[in-house]
Amino acid sequence: MEKLSLCFLIIISLSSAFSQKDMSKKAFVFPKESNSSFVTLTAQLKRPFTAFTVCLRVYTDLTRAYSLFSYATRAQYNEILLFRSKNGVYSVTVGGTDIIFKPPERSAPMHFCMTWESSSGIAELWVDGKPMVRRSLKRGYYLGTEASIILGQEQDSFAGGFDKKQSLVGDIGDVNMWDFVLSPDEISAICDGGTFSPNVLDWRALNYTVHGEVFTKPQLWS
């Protein structure tokens, strides 16, 4: 009987750990600089993929460098990275190669979508529904699937190597990811609050684990 009870408790614990949560109208809050506070996201990716779209919203008043989205594999720690440098320049990284964008700087909540496709190498960065000039990198590249996906820190090793001077202090939410490139109309609609059934990361059915001082609070944006 005791063994059955223990098995039942383990099943309940595992079910809770891997349950999907609807994060609509919520945000992760990183209230202070840290190298130990972050959120790990779990995605269902079974084969290498050749395109992606990642969209998210961030509210911060940081003027230093910080990471917005970090997707690492054991072979490449910067497989996908969205990063803001201290001079207000944003870099989109695919397979360890960076391209630079310089959008207008704002302190209000900002919405970002980054896209990339292997067939052309074309990458896009959309800020508040407006596209930056397209760039190209890593044409013909395949993205790895055994990934560590982290919010709040940049990974300089697989699932680690954090630097508090690159940590996010502020709020992040509406994080969604697709394994294809969304159209300009779809990206504009998402910036305005629309959804298009994300098939990699879905903010309305999110698998995540919180580490350190990260809190879930109502969004400060509408």
C-alpha cells in the first residue's frame, strides 16, 4: 500500500512538473540583476528545422547589454539569440553568426519578432510591428533540436555560463515560437495582440521552470 501511495505521489509530481500553463495576460518579472534567476522553456522539437519565428514583448529600462531570448544546443551555445548591446544595437544570432539591427530606442514595452529561413538565409527583425532592413546569414544551415531555451540570461555554455551583467531586469511575456516564417501581415497582427497557433512555444500552453527570483505577475501592457 505504501509503495502504491508513493507511486501515486510521484505520478502527480511529474504531471505537475510537465503540465502546460496558460500565461495569457501574465508576464515573467525579473526584479533585479542576477546570474541565477532565469526561466527554462520546454519545446517539442523532434528533428532539425530550417526556419523559425520568435515573438515576445519586453518591458525594461536597462541601458546596459542584456539577453532577450537564448536557444542553445550542446554543439552551439548561440544557436538562436536575440541580444541587446549597451549602445542600443540589437543582434540576431543563428548558428553562432550575428547580424546587427539598430531600431529606434524606447523604454515603454517593446514587441519583437525575429525570423530566419535556411533556404535564403534571410533574417528579419520586427520592432513594434515595424520591420528593419532585411539581412542574410547562415544560408543552408540546419538548427539543432536538443535545445536549452532560456529567458532572462544569455547562455555561454549549455544551460549555464550566465553573466549577471547580461541578465534581464524587467518584464517579459507573450513569448511564442514557430518552426516557419510568419508573413508580414501575421507579424503585424501578433504585435496587435493576435495569435497564429504557435507550434514550438505557445504562451497560452507553456511548459516552463522558474529558477531563482522570477515572479509571475499580470502584464503591465494591454
